[in-house]
Amino acid sequence: MARPVKKAVFPVAGLGTRSLPATKSIPKEMLTVVDKPVIQYAVEEAREAGIEEFIFVTSRGKTAMEDHFDQHPELYATLERRGKEKELAASKGAELAVSQLTTVRQPEPLGLGHAVWCARHIVGDEPFAVLLPDEVFKAEPSLLAQMVQAYGKVGGNLIAVREVEPALTARYGILDVDSDDGTLASVKGLVEKPKPEVAPSNLSIVGRYILQPEVFAILDRKETGAGDEIQLTDAMAKLIGRQPFHGMRFSGDRYDCGDKAGFVAANVAFALDRDDLAGKVREALSGLI
Ligand code: G1P
């Protein structure tokens, strides 16, 4: 039986250069899609999947995220006094208990693999999830919950995947696939950001992972790859053959909120999903387009 996944790592140390100037003084993960910061979507996705310990790999200037998931007694008291129950519930809904949130710093931007490696002593010797909060998913059940369900059957390492336009492979980690039943693909290789001419497929890694702790020993070697960074994709590739390794297609929509157009699209899509906003937003959009 596959060991349960109870811990999740959120690499949130990046500078957010793709979102400047918005991210000059606030973390990119605090940009809001409608009324919730991007990081909260990832935390809620993980919580729905049964995650109990949330590990943020942060860096300088990123403490707004810890504040966001903390209690806020002055705010709560004011909202209570004013009878603002909905707002109070929304604010408390963003809390993580002290025992649930751990932060660790990534002192230098040496790559995604290095960021994950920085959490090794907190993860310890158990399987864990990695969620890249830039990628926001509208999915039911949540994407990580879908993955945990599939992981219960196949165990090992499991990454969420989606087909991308063949011309765009150089933006993603790409799978080399062995057998494929249309949902689960057995992986025989992984390449980080290959040019279309050399990409083994157009099946891309979308930023959700369930990994076995053996990946840390590989990351320990600090080998660099694409962009001269320590790549998680390269470390994962070395687990293939030693442990089961699958890619999982999923149902739901994906928004790259690190990209300005993707961020705007996410705002529109999530607003159109809300009973209190859909009508007004639709009207405003039809006036524009
Ligand atoms: C990272 C991963 C890449 C993955 C992508 C998904 O790249 O290295 O394999 O496809 O996230 O968003 P980044 O976007 O950080 O360059």
C-alpha cells in the first residue's frame, strides 16, 4: 500500500519578475484572483487532498504570506463588532494552525530542485506533495485530491500533466512516455524545457507533484541543468526505473497566473463562477468586447 501523503511543499521564494511592477514590494503569491491570493488557492487545493502540514519555502520580503495565514485578532474583533459575519468567516477561512504551517528559507535562487531540497529536513522520510502556486486550477475535486486518489492505486511518483502546443515545449518539463491508457502514462524519461525539435512529446508537467523522499538524495548532489539551475525535473528523472513513475491527466482548467494574460483569464473565470459576481462581470465584459 502506498504511504499516505500528509505534507506539501510550496516553493514560494521566486522574485516574480514576470509580474512586475505588481511584485516589486509584494510577493507574487499574494496577487489576488478575485478576492483570494494565489497562494490560498494552492493551500485550499492541498487541504482538500488531505494535506496536514504546509511547508513554505520562502525568501526575503515574503512574510506577507505568513501574515495571511495567521490569526488577526484586531481585525476579527472589529468585524464582529460591526456584525460583518461573512467577512469574518472569509478572514478566518484563510487561517492555518501554528502546527500546520512551517516556513524555511531558500537563501539563493538556485532553481526549483534546490527550493524543494531546502525542505528536506521538514519532509523527512515520507512521500510528499509539491505545489507551484503560480499555476491555479479550477477543478472538482481539487487537482491534488485527484492525484492522491490515483496515487492510492499506483504509488511511487506521480505528476499532473497536460498536452501543450508542440511549439511551447521549451517552457515546461516534458514527458517521454512508455505506455499510456489515456489518463495515466507510465514515464520513461523527463526533459526540462526541451526545444520542440528535440521534445520527446508535448505532454507537459503542470506544477503538481507527489514524490518519494528518495528524490532528496539526488538533489543533494546539486547538479545543475537547464538554465544552469538545479532542476527538480532532472532529479525526478533519476528515480525512473527505481520506483513507479506516472504522469496523470486530470479534469479541470489550468491558469498560469505568473503570466499576465493567464492571470487576467483566471480572474474572469473565477468571477464568472461566483453567484454574487457572475451577472455584473458578464455585463461589464460584454460592454468591453
Ligand atoms: C517549472 C518546472 C517545469 C514545469 C513548470 C510548470 O518551471 O521546472 O518542469 O513544467 O514549472 O509551471 P518554471 O515555470 O518554474 O520555469
